[in-house]
Amino acid sequence: MSIYLWVIGAYLLVLTGMNFWKSRQVRSKDDMMLAGRNLSLTKMVFTLICTWIGSGTFIAGAEFAAKFGWSAMWQPVGAWIGIIIIYFLASKIRTFGQYTVGDILEVRYGPIARVFGAIAIIISFTVIVSYQFKAGGFILNVITDGKVSVNQGMFMAALFVILFTAIGGMVAVANTDLPNGIIIMLSTIIATPLVMMTAGGWHTIQSILPASHFQVFSLAFGGNPYLKIPAYGLSGLLLLLGIQSMYQKFYSARTPAEAKRAAGLWVIGTMIVETVVVIMAVYASSYLWKEIQAGSVDPAAVILEAARRMVPLPVGVLLLGAATAVVISTGMNYLLSPTTTIMHDLIGRFGKKKDDDDNEKAGVLLQKGLIIVVGIAAFLLAWRMQSVLESAYFAYTIYGVAITPALLAALVSKKVTHTAGLISIILGTVVTVFLKLAGYIWPAIMVPLNNPNGDPFGIPIIYPALAISLGSLILVSFFTKAPDKEVIEKFFPENG
């Protein structure tokens, strides 16, 4: 059996033991959902990095770069802009912080907004968890030379993610993210120059890869690359600006000041990792170009193949460990978040309320059960998934369009109204899902033709969906009652 598998297996066993040990700290919903609101600055930084750097970077980002070259840089740039904006909002988020973004939505837009926000979160985050499982299948398939099938690998990845999350909630997430984040940073920085040298340098990749790989908007992308390629960056920007998993991390910080400092360091770490992953993927795709063209290497697996074939064994083990780490960490983060939404925004908000210790313990047990249920749903979805890249794009879009405009407006605008926010959330969710289903209902309108992963009439769904979500937020605010002073004071206390 591969040495890579033995080393990674040993690492996962260490994490399992650590999480069982840390799970003893989980006694209340604050512990389960927010690690007791006591995360240190160091843990905050690495858990933020691990939450964002997932298989969307190592697998979907690598697939993008292998197929279309340097245009792949559009995907992370949107997220970088979002992180910089979040830096200025981090302390405010922590000051307001309760448990979920649904708390913000209800205070500003009412209980129906909380419900529709919960629906969008559950859909998008379950999709994100599912492609972490798919990525785990890719990893185990590659490092075992095909002895473990992709589907078997998916099952093993799902088992670890569900187990770790159910054991200790946010306590387990944050403590797992600390070593995982260190491995991700070290491995990508060390491996990148080695992959570049093995590939033969800049002039070599220019002579091997097609000219479209060096275009700002790769014409090989098909459809309308001038619209579709920036859409990937825009979807990342919108997701990051409103993503509940990140807000939960800020809620978990010890103080608002530490939340802001962590966000600043998160910017730097994320920019470094996402840049070097794209660089590695482009150079690795050059080295593996004939095999990619022949279909013997999946473009989504170029980073994994580079780890096995383009760097020394110790670095390869570290890089494959990083790929495994992002699947585990991101899967845990996005599996915890929708179950927190179900517990807090639906069951906790609309169910019978009891505040005794026994109810706290029952709530923790119920969330552990929900983690298993949602994890199984994500695994079944992963079983039918074709492209990690396309799945990531849809998940980012529905969340970014349905939640982010209304959420940011609640935090930065005094004029957006209760009705406007509610309509924006509902229309953003409905329009995105409708346009996605259009590819299956009316395949003839899709570009590329008859491709359900294409775009209706060649227009990426994020543009019309965002226009409707933002448009309704602005227009309806002009014609409906201004928010009450008491509501505004909760977000802008200086005007009290």
C-alpha cells in the first residue's frame, strides 16, 4: 500500500484522538456552535483559512487552471476583495454576534427572512459539503493508484468529516483547523517552486500549453468567457461577504479586536495559498498535458498528481496531506453551519423553548444527529456529481445572491427596509434555483447547447439573479416604510 496513504491515515488517526479528547469540552450549545466564544487569535486565523481554502481551491481551482490556464486567477480574486471588505466589518460582526446570520436577518427583516435565509444556507452548504466528499474520493483514488475507487474514497472522506464534526462541533473544527492550516500553508509554499522547476520553467510551459491558457479570458472556456469567467470571481466575492461559516468564527472570537486582527492575517494567508495553487496547477498541467489530453489524468487531480510525481517524497506527502486537510476542515466547517442553522434558526426559534441544563444537553445531542443526517444527504449528492467546479459555482451563487445583499445592507445601511430585505432574499433564492433548473427543463436554451451546466441564453445565472436581488432591495426600500429607530440602534448604536 502507498506510503502516502499510510502517512495520511496516521495523521487522520491522530486528529481522531485529538477530537475525542477535546469533545469533553462540549457541554452547551455555545460550545457546540461557537467553541465557547473563546477562540484565540492563532486558532481564529487558521480556522478562517481552513474554512475558505477547501476543495474549491485544491480541486475546482486546479480544474479551472488545468483546463483554461491563467484565467483561473479570476476565481480567487473575488474572494480576496471580499476578505478585505470583511476586515472592516469583523469587529462589528463580533459585537452584534449571536449564533447565525439568521439572527441579523430577523432583527432587520423579520422571522420570514430568517426562514428563507435558512433554506438558502442549507441548500448551498449541503452542496459545498458534497463536493468536499467528492474531492476526498479523488485524493484517495490518486494516492492508491486506483486501488481505492473514487466512490470508495468519497465514503471514507464522508465518514471522517461526519465523525469529527459530530464528536465536538466548533471545538473540534477549530482544533482540527490549527494543524491543518499550518500544513496547508507550509506545503503549498514549499511545493510551488519545485513544481515549476520540474515542469521546465516559463518558456517550456509556453511551448506546451495552448495560447488560450495565457489569455486573461480564455476563449477555450466556451460560451461567453468575458461574462462566465468573471462570474466565478463574483460568486466567490458574494459568498465570502455573507458566508455564515465565517460569521460563526467571528462570533467565536474572544473579543471584537481579536476578530478584526484575525481577519487581517486571514487576508494575507488566503492570498498566498490561492495564488500558489493556481501557479502549481498551470505548471503541473503543462507537465501532464499529454495525459490530460488523452483522458488518463483528470484535470481536477493535477495538484494531486504533482504531489506524487513532481516533488520529492517528503514534500509530496506534505502536499497530499494539505489536500486531505482542506477536505476534512472545509467539510467540517460547512457541515456544522447548516446544522447550526436548523437548530438555532428553525427548531430553536420556532419550537418550544426550555432553558434548563437537560435541554441544553438534548440540543447538543440533536445537533449531532442532524450532522449525521445532513452528512448522509451530502454524500448521496456527491455520488451523482459530475464537476466540482460547476457544483462550487452553483453553491456560491445561490448563497451569494440570496443572502449577501440583504445581510450586508443590514450591517451598513440605515435605509434598507424590512419589506425590501425580505423580498430580496426570497427572489434571490427562487430566481437562482429556477435558472439552474432551466438547464434540465429547457436544455435547448442553454449555451453550450443542450448542456444543463451551461447558461440560459449564454448569460451566467449570477448576473440576472444578482440584478433582481439587488434591484428589489433598492427599489422596494424607496416605496416601503423606513425601519424603526429601535432596529437601527441595534446596528448603529452611536445614533442612540
